[in-house]
Amino acid sequence: MKKILIADDDPAICDAVKMMLEMEGYQVGTTVDGATIYRMESEMPDLLLLDIWMSGQDGREICKYLKARESTKHIPIIMVSASRDIEKSAREAGADDFLSKPFKMADLLGKVALYVNR
Amino acid sequence: MPTTKVSRSLSEIDSNSFITIFSQSPISTQIFTPKGVSVAANRAWEKLWKIKHDDIKGKYNVLTDPQLKAHKIAPYIRRAFKGEVVEVPSIKYEPQKTVAVKGAVAYRWVSAIAYPIKNNEGKIINVVIQHEDVTERKAAEDRLTESKDLFDTIWSAALDAKVISDREGKVLEVNSAYCRLYGYSREELLGKNFAIIFPPQKRRMVRENYRKTFESKREGGIFESKVTSKTGKEYIVESHYSFIVQHGKRTAMLSVVRDITERKQSLKLIEEERARLTLALEAGNIGVWDWNTKTNELMWTEKVYELHQVPKDRPITLEYFITLIHPDDMVMMQESIAKALRNEAVFCPTFRIITPQGTVRWLNTRAIVFFDAKGRPVRMLGATSDVTEQKRLEEDKNDFISIATHELKTPVTSLKAYAEVLEQKFRRSGDEESAQHLAKMNAQLDRLTSLIGDLLDATKIEGGKLQMQRDLFAFDDLVSEISEELQRTTDRHELIVRDDSRKKVLADRERIGQVLTNLISNAIKYSPHSKKIVITSKATLGEVLVSVRDSGVGIPKAKQEKVFERFYRVSGPDGNTYPGLGLGLYISSEIIKRHGGRIWVTSTPGKGSTFIFSLPVKARIPQGNNH
């Protein structure tokens, strides 16, 4: 079973997306605090859904950090944001893909399926 | 006339002396026989008539001279021959016309005195005519008459009131304009002191002032005064006075009086107007500038210096102003000026300056351009105000809306996620009915998302922050995709798609999709009673063309331009508006324009509308901010 980590500062989004993904058969972890991702040592997820604007954290910074680290650079990261214009800078930070909020379930599931099986 | 007494002493004098006196005398003298024949004339005579007496001696007869007859002088001469002393009035003699005289030149004005010489018995033995050449005097008289006539003409025809008065103020001469101005007749003024035109209580002071002015060293001057005519009408007049000097002494004063009542009133109105304008400009914090496009001179009012925070003593040129413009706004400003000078657009830019102190201010200026007869620009006159505050507020507002829409999207995201999950759950458990409800909820959430998106887009457009991407995609695929999606939202309409462009297009796929969604959903919204909506796409030279045709309410001609404006909402035939923010077409128009395309509508009220847009196959999307 593939493991997915959701990082978003809105707990409702974390909860709803967790429900969505669990229904598809994924194992899902959530965090509202981006800082915890920095401390990730073991139990790496197979895919990370990363919100860009989290309170106190810029998702792009986290993405750059993870992609630079040997132990985490293989993890596919899909960046999520309410702002569509930010896609370019998200990809520049190293994101594998981008999703704008609010997203269609089909779109989310499709992208997740695409990257988690790489 | 020799008297008896004189003649006695004279008779003692030698006759030779008389002959000498006769010939040396400076007065032209001619002696005739009683029958009129000229027998002698002196040197002065010869000089006057420029002929030798010997040439006519014995031949010329004064009584038969036709010229004298013509001048009606003959009677005078005859009287002298009859025994009278006669003063002959001056006439113009033209000697060459006289019968016996040849070769003499020119004409003379000559007056004469003719008297008989009688012997002791009273018999006329000779007649003497003495002539005086009065040509010069006559010419002088003529000149005097001419100049008097000239003076009279100038004097009486003058529009300006004129009066000549003596040392005491007595009126020596006055023209009709003066009489009209003060309401007195010539007779009432001539010979009287001019002070009578003033009310009695003022006369003493007026005469005093007059005397002082007359005695003063000043040779002339101008002053204004308020006068009341005889009829009670009040005037403001301007008097120019100067002096007539004869033989080095002032003999009279010439006053020229002009009615400036109207001029004064006009000046007063102009001054009031000017004060009002200055006040308005100050209250509105508006500075005025004036640019002569030919000489390049630039004039700023004090306020403009303030607005630019430039010291007031600095000379202003166009070049200096340009150095103040913010580099990011330079291109826009240059284009605006160029377009205005070509009379292509109204000049009304909002731009930033960097003051000499280094602060950034937002200014708005609007101007009109003056053109010469050949249509070339000669002058630009404008007004500038500071809009930094407004801009900040606008930016704050736009920032707020961006944040707000961002915030709105957050709960919508989870709502949508829950709704979609539930729909899935119901479908999987076989509860189609509940699944349908959730599907409808989902559709509404999509609509909400769309509204929030429109609001955000409109704000971005205002702030010049609408960004576009470049995607390469198959145009027809997008058209079909959007049409299918929207067909699912209505079962009353049939969306007929004829996508025939067969082109790959370089544009922002999502945004163009947004435009298509907007046009098609409008078609659905505004044709509630009709069935077909036709969507076509085709390719033309370097462009793809899309049309969305409905048979709905249509748009009246007067409103067809307006539909693309921000906030514009169409009203139905019964006057109420259709739901929506009024932003869809505004945003669509902006998106198409940013791609370098065009969007327009043709419509007949009651029959339907066709919205069409063109898109260059290789969209020209300028990057970066624009205002």
C-alpha cells in the first residue's frame, strides 16, 4: 500500500483529502505544520501533497530542501495552491506537478496515481 | 495816397530821383495810359512777371486783357480808370495765357492795388497798378485751411471724447463724442468751465485739481475716474491729458476721455473667474502646466512644483520633467504623448515620478492638445494631481481581494472534496439518487469557485497583474472539451459543436477555456426559452475564429459595446437583470486582448446573439505588468 503525506495548514482540507485518498486505497498521513517535514528521517512517504502557503512556511522552500537531500530527493512532490499564477515558481522549486485549489477529485486522483507508481 | 502837403515837398525833389525810386522800388509797379496801354514798369514788375517791359510796351492793354475778364477782375480795373483807388482781390494769374506775352513761366497769385494819377485839374493822366506776389501767402493759407479741415474731421469724427480747456478749465473746444458722453450740448459747454459736468459739491475740488495738474511739471498722464452724466448714467472713464504749448508756454490742456466701463466690467468678471479657478485648482490640489511643442518651453504653476517636490526657483524644461518619470512608466508615457500629438488618443496617463528627494509618487495628468491650421500640434495644456493615496488604497483593496479570494477558496476546497467523496460513496453503494444530489451540489460548488475566480481575475486585471501562460494545444480539443462539460449543466439546450479549425494554438489553455466557458454559459443563461446553441471554430489567416450563437434575448445595438465593460449586466425585456457578477465578458475580453485577438458581438434583440473572438495562432502575450 502506497503511503501519501498531505501537508496543508487547513485541517478541513487535510481531513477531506485524506478521506478521498483512503477511499482509493492509499495510506494517508497529514500535517498542518510544514516544519515537521524537515524533521522527517524515517518512514518516508511515496508521495507528498504540499500546500505552498502554509502559515509560517513557504512550501517551495520545503520542496527545494527535500529535492536537495539525498534521502528525500526521490519522493514525488505535487504542489497545491489556491493561486494558479504560482505554478511556474512551484515547478522551479523542483515540484513534479502542480494542482490548483479547489481541485476536482478526478484530477487529484489521476495525478497521484501517475506519480506514486514511478 | 499822396496828399497835397506831401506833394509840395515832393515837388522839390528832382524827377530823376523819382525815376530811380520808381525803378528801384521792390513793389511791382506798372503805369498805364488813360486808355489802358502799358507804358512803363519797374524792375520789380519784370521780376514778378518774368518778362521785359520793352517786349510789351505799347502793345499790352490792361482793359482788354481776357484773363482779367475771365477772373472777373476787369470791373475793378475799370473803376480805377474811372478815378477810384481799388484793391484788386488776389487771383491766379497764368501769364502764358495773356495775349501779348510769350515765354513767361508758371502762375502767381497776385493781389494788386490800382489807382489813378490825376493832374491838377482832376483829369486822369495815368493809372498805376501795383502788384503783390501773394503766392506763398496763399499756399500757407491753403495749408492752414487744409490742416484746419483735417483737424475738424479728426476732432469731430473721433469716437473718443475730446476737450480742450484753458489754464482755468474753460472749455475752448469740445467734440460731439464728449457732449454725448456727458449729456451736454456743445453750447452748454463751450466757454464754460468744464467742472460744470460734475455735481456742485465736487466742482471746487475738481477745479483745484485741474489747476494743480496744469501747473505741475508733468507733461501728461492718464487717470481713471467715475463720472455721472447729465442723465444720471454712471461711467468709468480713462482720461489721457496732454498740453498744447505755444511759444514755449502751456496754453491749453487736451483731454481725451475714453469710456472704459465695459472694459472694467469685463476685467472684473475675468478677475472673478480667475480667482474662482485658482481657488478650485487649489481646493482640488491641481497644478496646471503649459507646453509649447514648438519651442519646447514648459510652464508649471506653483502647485505643479509642489506635486513634483521640485524647488520653485528651478527652471523647468521638458527634458527635466522626463528625468523625473519612473523608468517603468517611461515607455507608456512616451507612447501616450506621441498618440496625443498625433490626435489619436486622449492624453490622461497615470504614472509614477521619482522626486529629487527619491520618493515615489503617483500622478495623474490630463491635457488637451492645440493644433494649427495644418493639423500640427503646437501646444499642450494640462492639469496634474497627486493620486498616490488613491493608488495605495486601490492596491490595498486589490491585495485584500486577492487575500479574500484565497481565503474563500480554502473552505470551498474541502467542501468540494467532501461532496465528491460522498458522491463516489453513494454511487458505489448503489444509491444513485443521493449520488445525483451530491453531483448537483458539486456543480454549485464549481459555480462558486468560478465566481470567486472571476472576482480575483477582475482584480488582477485592474492591478495589471493578470498573468498568462504559453501552452501549445489542439484548439478543437479544447472547444469540444468545454462544450461537453457545459452540456452536462443543461438539459434544455443542445450545444452543437462544429469545430473545424484543425489548428494547434500557442496560448494560455486554461484562460482560453475560461473564455469559451464564459461565452457558452452566457448563451445558456440568456436563452432560457430556446434550444440550440451553435459553437463553431475555424481557421483563417494565422488566426482561429470561434463563434457562439444563441437564439435568446439578444442585445440592443446601443448596449453592444458596453457588454464587455466591467460590472455590466444585461437587463431582460422586463427590466430585471440576470444573475451574475457582470465580470465574465470583461475578463474574457481582457484575456483575448492580451493574446492579441479581438472579441465582438453581433445581435438582434429578440432574435439572439453571436459572440465571436479571434485568436492569433501564435498568441502574442506580452509579459510583465501593465497599468
